[in-house]
Amino acid sequence: AQSVAQPEDQVNVAEGNPLTVKCTYSVSGNPYLFWYVQYPNRGLQFLLKYITGDNLVKGSYGFEAEFNKSQTSFHLKKPSALVSDSALYFCAVPLRDSNYQLIWGAGTKLIIKP
Amino acid sequence: NAGVMQNPRHLVRRRGQEARLRCSPVKGHSHVYWYRQLPEEGLKFMVYLQKENIIDESGMPKERFSAEFPKEGPSILRIQQVVRGDSAAYFCASSAGQGNNEQFFGPGTRLTVL
């Protein structure tokens, strides 16, 4: 069965330090992978997606994610964290045989401390 | 910037009442998706609609829940005879087409059932 896991409920990072939010997946075939961010009391915003090609995907707000097929991971990264990056981050993969329905991770709360 | 709009943003209902949630997609988008988010959880797919058609309602409870996307006007998610377990955030998203297109999310409606 297709699944996506975000092993950390919460990640704490000091402002200016690099950040990583982890995501691992279990899908058959070549995966499409998405990252979304949810700010408090707001809807989700698309950050980036991997479909094919370069394993390093660049997205909005300075975020990037690295697709690693051997480790079945798609970790979200940013070289230097900002306090305004504090939010909930969700990883998602399309449901098998569906080109619209996404399976969502439980989310990781990112807290950036000044 | 007319993104996805949802109203009301907050809705309080007593058990047994009806809840109507409205979603206006991005202008030009004909694909609408409804999701439910419980506290500390990721999004759960409920239903996918195109104009006047329900494409996939596999994630929607069979009883009390219904959705429509008429030719004119917003998409409506209707919950009849609400129960406390219906308390959640309900998000609407829209896309320009099917096929792993980026989904644009609204700010959500937070339903509280007393």
C-alpha cells in the first residue's frame, strides 16, 4: 500500500541554522512527491514537487528537497532558517492509480527559535 | 489575487443541526476537492468534484455528508445532523485539471459541534 511517513512530530531549530524536515515514502513505481506548508489558521500552500529528473528540487521561500530513491526519502531542507518558517509541514504522495488523490503525512511542526 | 475562498471561516453548530460549507475555487479552475483535518493529523481526502459531477466520493461518509459543485456558484459541502465527531477543519482545494496538478487550498472552515 502507498504510504508516507513523517517520523518527527516536531523539529526545533535556531534561527540561522540549517533545517531538515524528514519524509519517507512507500510507493510502487516512480513516485511523485509533494511538500506543503500550513501556517497557523491558514490553508496549505504548495512548496515544491518532485516528478522526475534532478534529485534536488527547489521550491518556494528558499526551501529545497532531495529525492533519494535508495533510502525512499524526500527530506525538506533550508540552509538558513527564519523565524517566519515556523509552521506545519506536510509531505504527500499520490494514491496509487489516482492522478489527483494525495496521501498525506501526519505533519511535522517546525519551530524556529530566535 | 482571487485564490480559493471558503466561508464561513468558523462555524459553530449544536448536535443535530446542519452545517453548510462553501468553497469558491480559483477562477478558471473546474476541479474541486474537499479534505478534513482532525487536530494533530494530516488531511483526509473526502470528495472530488468537477462542475456538476461527483468524480470520487470514496473518502466521504455514506450518511449525513453530501457535496455538490453546481454549474453556477460555489461548491457546497453539507453535513446533516452534525455530531461532535464532525468537529474538524474542512479544507477545499482546486486545480486547473487532473493529473497531479498543483492543488490550491483555501483557508479552511473550522467546524465546532457543541
